[in-house]
Amino acid sequence: MVVEVRGGVEVMEGNQPRVEVNVLLLGAHSVGKSALTVRFLTRRFIGEYGDIGEETHGHGLFVGLNQSELFVSLMTMCDSVPESVYSRVDRIDAQDVCFNVWDSPYTQDDGKSLSLPDKQLQWADGIVLVYSICDRRSFHVVRQQLQLIRRSRKPSSVPVVVVGNKLDLHCHRSVSSEEGRLLALSQHCGFYEVSAAETYEDVLLVFQRLVHLIRESRALRKSSAGVRRIVRSVSAVFGKKRGE
Ligand SMILES: Nc1nc2c(ncn2[C@@H]2O[C@H](COP(=O)(O)OP(=O)(O)O)[C@@H](O)[C@H]2O)c(=O)[nH]1
Ligand SMILES: [Mg+2]
């Protein structure tokens, strides 16, 4: 029995609580966002991926794959949920986690200043920011996107994992591990270098780390809301006493 699946957090499947996390992938064109998404969802690397455009309704991502081969489901569309979100349920730390993954195409290659749609940022519980270790320009894009995320209306603490992809091409590396790690550390993000082409396990680690960061951030929000409630009740009592 599914009680609630509306782009939110609280889901009950039977009697078992299930965590729901919305994961947004960002980064420059051709860094491997779709490759990482497909790796995570299907464990496979298929080489070429159509972009999930507004018009494709989620089918572009899986060019070359038979839809029936996939153990993913296209989420039910509703006002607050975009068309191209794929979901996968995983068991992490003895709890079912439903990943809703939005692999958004990069559309800022026209020389205009970079911006991120508010719709995406408000939807996301956590963000995977991808660059290619062989493409310095894509690293600058990640740096800029990170600044935009931290300045956005969303709480600046939205969990982010920075990912340097195409590790198998390390002989063409133009961004060092240290630079990537330093950027991530300076903005309190997780950091991984992976190869979507070569390994599933490392890609899985990225998503698992993001879940841990999301859990931490939710727990922090809950406890600070609790503290605010206590402070309000205490000031109400003392305020009353002073007025009496
Ligand atoms: N060598 C290598 N190529 C990759 C890797 N990940 C993606 N690619 C290739 O890079 C190109 C762009 O990948 P894609 O996922 O479409 O990038 P996106 O535009 O960020 O979604 C494709 O030709 C992929 O096959 C990787 O880890 N290693
Ligand atoms: Mg893509």
C-alpha cells in the first residue's frame, strides 16, 4: 500500500517506512551525466545517450536500451514533478530508499551567463555536480554552478557531491584530484572521481554518500526546528509572566 509518492519525503509501503530522495544531476555538456545515471539505474554503460530534453518525456536517456530491460520506472507526472525523472529503489543501511533521478541537460553553451532553474533547485533533496577530469572548462562550470546553488533560495546547506568523471581517461587528465577535492571541501561537499564507463561500484558510492548527506541534513533541520519550538514556548511563558 503506497500512502504518498508526491515528490516528497514521507512514503509508507505496507508497514515499512521508505525514504524518498530527489537527486538532480548537473554539469556541463558531455561530462557523463547520462552515463552516470544509466550506470546507477541499470548497472550498464551503453556508450551513447540521447539528452533527456523537455520533449522526449524520458525516453532519450535510454537510446539503445530496450525499456523492458530496465528495472526503472518513469515516475507519475504531477504538477511538482518533472517529466524526465527515473526512479530506483535501493536498500541502504537496512532501509528502502527510493531514488528519483533527474538527469538535466546542460543548456548554457550559448555564451549567456550561467543560471539554474529554480524549479530544479526546489525539487532537489541532493545534487550531483559532474565534471570531466579531462575537461577543465567543465570544472569551471561546476565551480560556477556550486556558487549558484549556495546563493539560491534553497537552504545553502543542500547536500552536494562533486564528481570528476572519466577516470579511465586519466592519461588525458587536465584537472588534478587535489583541485577537485579542494573545491568540494571548501563548499562542504562530498567528492569522488569515477569512471561511468568502467565501474558500477564507484558510481553507487556517489549516490549512497549523497543519501547519507541528505539524512544528516534532514536530521539537522529537524533538531533545529525542535530547538526553535522550545525557544518559542519558553519565551511565550516568560513573556506572559512579565506581562502579568
Ligand atoms: N571514456 C569515458 N567516456 C565516458 C564516460 N562517461 C561518459 N562517457 C562518454 O562521454 C560522452 C558524453 O556522455 P553523456 O553521458 O552523454 O554526457 P552528458 O551530456 O553529460 O549527459 C559519451 O560519448 C559517453 O560515452 C567515462 O567514464 N569514460
Ligand atoms: Mg545527457
